[in-house]
Amino acid sequence: MASTHGEWCTIESDPAVFTELIRDFGVTGMQVEELYMLDESLFEQLRPIHGLIFLFKWEQEGPKKSPPKLADSKNIYFAKQVIHNACATQAIVNILLNVEHNDLKLGETLVSFKEFSNGFDPLLRGQCLSNCEVIRNVHNSFARNELFETFGRKAEKEEDVFHFVGYLPINGRLIELDGLAEGPIDHGEIPAGRDWLHIATPIIENRMNTYSGREIRFTLLALITDRKMVYSKQLAELQAQYQSMPTDDISQQIAQLNGLMQDEVEKERLSKVENIRRKHNFLPLIIELFKVFAESGNLKLLYDEASKKGQERERRNKRLKTEAS
Amino acid sequence: MSREIVMSFSISSTSNIISLSPIESLWNLDFRISPLCRDSSPRKLSEMALFGRQAQQRGSSRYMVEFKAGRMTMEGSTVTADPRKGMVYVNKGDDDLPHFCWRERSATSPEEDLIIMPNDVELKKVPQCTTGRVFLLRVKATGRKLFYWMQEFDATKDEELFKKVQDCLSGKTPARSSSSGGDGGLQSDLQNLGIDDNMLQEILGGNVDRNQLAQLFSSSGAGSLLQGLRGTPQPATPRADATAVTSGTLTPAVARPTATMGTAAAGGGGAQGAPTKLPRPSNAAGKTGTKIQLSDLQNIFGSVQPAAQAPPVDWTSAFSQALLLPILSNPAFVQRLTPHLPQDALIPQTGDEVMNTVQSPQFQQAVQSFASAFETRQLGPLIQEFNLGTEAVQAANNGDFEAFVRALEKNKESQKATSGTGARAPGSGAGGPQDKPGNDDEEMSVD
């Protein structure tokens, strides 16, 4: 539950969560989408892509390679991560404060945060971010409605630690923003005429491969321009064209765009519903369901189903355990 | 085994029917997957991403093998990608046969569930499709073909995954779990002792299935006892191992009266009678040449402390559509459930929405969280708040779901007795739950 004592909750690395998160920060013109392939056909549909957020299971001792090449941080906003659970917000804020694009409007909160902390070193910036109440409250509002946190959830003792890293082009170079690194990491110049995503793809793929064989899960999110904004811009252009020269082709394109727009509106609605559910306290509904099942005489059936599933789960867990050992 | 179960194929209510006609050459096929990445598919509920997924299904793979892939539909010679995010997994079903399944990633139950007989299928990449990574599951017996498109990032793993699937489906255990995987672990433990399933059934009175047994072993420390037995001198071969075991390893301390056994195996029921009617399965013992005495094994079981180990219950997937539908067809019930939905303009207060909500990953997470908390035996005070009766509170204090369920059923009965018909249901009682006393009485008489 949202806390007022400077604590940060973990939030889900879900595009719906991230999109609403940045909008609640006051950011407009942007949204977050999940990339489930590093593929040009997918990039094409989402352009412009302003930055990538790569999420992976963090391991204390990785193979120590040569230390990464740090970028000249003069023109890069980089805040070090000082609190673990804040890393999702940390990563997205680090990216947002470096994106220069007409579509992006940071909003008052982030603009004043940047102005305030710009003169600090990365560590102090990180501390500022951790202590920024507005940002923290928004972040914490996305915590799952965890009723039973104080009861020591036994199964989550060995909770995995996940880490977010940002990638984006800054001044013609591909930069990685990893809150646990000493500074922004420089992945070299983006050759003229080449898309930064094509430079970033092998780097991220490489990173995934270094974890191969250990069954590590990844999520890749992209910060993109608000699709509805993109579509309405395109619509306006097409409609202008259509007025000067009406053709079937143009009207077809308009219809198609309207369809996409509707899809986007529907998707947004579903995301909102999801987020509402995330924040809802379901305990009364759970109890009421039990009661209603009892009254209908079906509770026994429900219980039998639950034990059947429970035994299946037990078997799977057992198998997992023996695999792990 | 009969051929009939080779392909029991179920398709959910969606319209994705995959053509059954065999196709001679894959080169004739026209693969359409370019628009597949359309992320704006309105039907798609965004998949639970890592944190959620992690909390929801502990551990990465609860299946023998799993990976992200979408399904494809075939019409004529056109194979079209279904844009939804999905996953393919192989799961061992209750029938002990591998099931090849596909489900939408946000869903909990599979849309495709194929029972696979050993060596009846082959899985391979379709090189003819160049716009995506497509693979084909071909059922040899019927020539049936099912297509899927990979949604995993890493193309280099494809072959490895296919091989894993192939191994699972052909009855081989995948390499990584071959050490002592799952049931096999228990089974081989027991086999090492020269005990086969039949013997165990006899020991336990014939009513205990292997799951319950596995649970008994894993949950109550009997496993380590078994480990101790197995670890006795010269564990060279299973046979030798078993022969090396003498009853001497079972100290008197272990060999306690078997009275507690019934409780330990209570999940299986009927175990109480076992000690008395134990026949001496000389055939099995003789066959394996073991020296371990059945009474020794009994003693092991007897020494197992029940340890209040409630049978495992998984509520998250229990609230299935099939079980919810009859509930939600009753307006009186719907009326009682909707007030507990999130109150928001975007959430219609309808039975359909109750269904959507209960099937949502967010609700299932809440149920999971509730169940885990319940099992810690700390929810007594909370349950008290809900006026479910003292027995329900007691059950919560014991972390015992079975007792909780019994208490709720009893509670309903007593409420009915005191409040009379119609006093409680919002809609004047007609069509209310009290209309089927016959069912209820039947249920109660079981207790």
C-alpha cells in the first residue's frame, strides 16, 4: 500500500502501468509499449521510438568483463539508483529527461525536478529522485493492493531481483543508462543514416545471450509517441489531401486510420481497467464469492477443483525443485 | 492403449478452427504474418509482465517446457498468424500423458490441449516462411498439421526448444530434469527399495494415489527417512542398494505404532484400515529380492507427523468459467457480487464484468495472496470481521481450507434455519439459493 514513509513499492513492468505512470507524472505525448521481438517490422509500427527499457533478473556476480566505457556525462542527465524498488521509475525518468523530441512534454513535475537536480552529481540526483514525494506517490499508487504484506508471504522469501536499464540515442551516440553503473555507458556513435534501434538490437541481444541457459526472463519496453497523437496528425494530413483531391485511395487510408484510432482507444480503456483492478482491494469480493458458492451448494465443487489444481501445482513444484538441485 | 486418445483436440469458443485436411507440401502454403505485431489488438489484455508473472506463478517454468509463441490458422493454403501473445507448453496431465498446449499468455487455461502419444508427433521449423519464425507440429498418425509462430526474442534457441518439446512428447524426459524429476524421483526412490506401485497401494489400503503419496513424502519428512534408507552402504546399483537395506537401519525410535498413519495419509482417505489388512506381497518382494520389510515401511509412514500439512489447494485457477457460470446466471447472486467490484465508470456492474474480473490476472493474484496468507494461519481475526461464524474463524486459525469450506457450508445451513427463506436474498427470495434444499441436504449428509 502506498506509504508515506519514504518507501518505494515494487510495481509491475507492464506497459499499461508505465504509460499511466508517466502520464501521472504529468508527461504528455508519450506512451509505453512492450516489444516482444527485436524486429524491424515491429519497430516500424511503433516509430518514433525514443528509448528502450530493458528489464532482466539481476544477478550479483556476473562475469566481470572489462569495465564499460563511460560516456561524457556533461550533456546527459543520469541519476544513480539508490533505492532498489525505485528502479522502474528511475529508468523511465532517466530516459524521459534525456529525450529531446517535439512530441514530448515533460510536464511541471519533471521539469522542475530536472531544473532542481541538474547541477548535482549522479548519486545526489538519485537521492533527490528517491525523496521526491510527488514522483514517489505516483509510483507507489501502482503498487498492487497487497493486503497481506505483513503476514510474511512464505513463498516469496527468495524473491528475485529485477533490474531496469535504459537505452536511447543522445547526441548521435547510443547511450545506456544503468542506475547501478558509475555513469552513462557509451555504446559508440550511431553512423549517419542508420537507425539507432538497429545499433541497439545486437547489443541487447548480446546481453540476453550472456544469460542464456539460465532461464532468465526479460521484458523490453519502448517509449514511443502517443499513438493517438500520431494517428490524428496523419488523419489531419490525409483529410487535407482529400479535400484538395478526393481519391478512393485516400478515403481508404482515412478509414484504416480511423480503425487504428478506435483500436487504440479501446486498448487504452482496457489498460485503465487493468490498472483499476491492480489497485482494487479484492478481499470482500473473494469472501462474497465463497459465500455465494456455499449458498449455491457448489462450494464443494470449487474446493475439489482447487485441490486438484493444488496437487498439480505441487507436482510441478516438486519437479522444479528437483530440477533446481 | 486405444488410438482414440491420440488426438483429443479441443478448441475454445473462438472461431480459430484449424483445417484438418493434410497438406502435401509446405511450399504451397502462403504464410501471412506481417501484420502480426499489431499491438493494438483490442481483445488482448496486456500480459502480466515480470513482477506480476513472478508473483503469480512462482518459479519460471511450471511446465515441462514452455516458450512464447502464437498460433496460426489455416484456411485453404493460407496460414495466418493469430496476433495474440501466447505460449506453447507441454504439461503432464492427470492421465500421465504429455499434453501439448497453447494458451493466450494472460489466460489461465489452454485454448488448445492435445494429448500426445509417444513418438506420434514431430515438431520442426518451417523454412518456407521468411517473414517470421514459424514451426509446425505434425501428428504422424493423422497427418494433421498445426502451425505456430515464435514470439521468443532469441531465434538461436528455437532448435533447442523444439528438441525439448520433442523430447517431452516422445516420452523422454528433458535433459535438465532427468536427474530425478518429479514423480520419477519418488518412484525411483521406492524402486530402489524394491517397492513398486502395487505394493504401495496395498500398504496404503489402495486408496492413495501417487500424488498424495508424493506429497506425503515431500511434506512430512518421510522423504528424508527414505533418503536415509537409500543412503545405506553400497548404493552401487538399485538392486544392490535395495538388498543392502535391512530393517536394522530402522531404529526402534522410528518404528512407532502406526496409529498416526491414518491422519498422515488422510488426504487419501481409507488409509486407516491399511495396517490391519496388510497382506504380505510376497510376489513383489520376491521379485525384487528386497529385504526391506513392509512393516518397516509402515513404520516410516507411522512416524510421519501430520505436521498440520493441509492438502495443497490452488484457488487461483479454481474459479473457472464452468464453475462461475451457474452462479452468475442467478441475478440474486450477481447483485451480491457486483458491489465488490471496483467502483468506476469503466467497470459495468454486471455479471459479465464479475466474470471478466474473476478471470483477470489481477484478481487471481489477489486470490493467490489471500490463499498464501490463509495458509500462514494468521487470517483468523480478519475472517472474524466477515461474520462467517466461529468455525470458519477456527479454520482460518488453523490455515485449513477444507475445514473453512465445511464451515461455510454449515454456516449457510444454520443461517437458513434462523432466517428462513427469502429473508436474506435481495430479490424477495424467489430464485434464490434456498430453492434447492434437496441438493444441500445431500451435501450435508456426507459430513
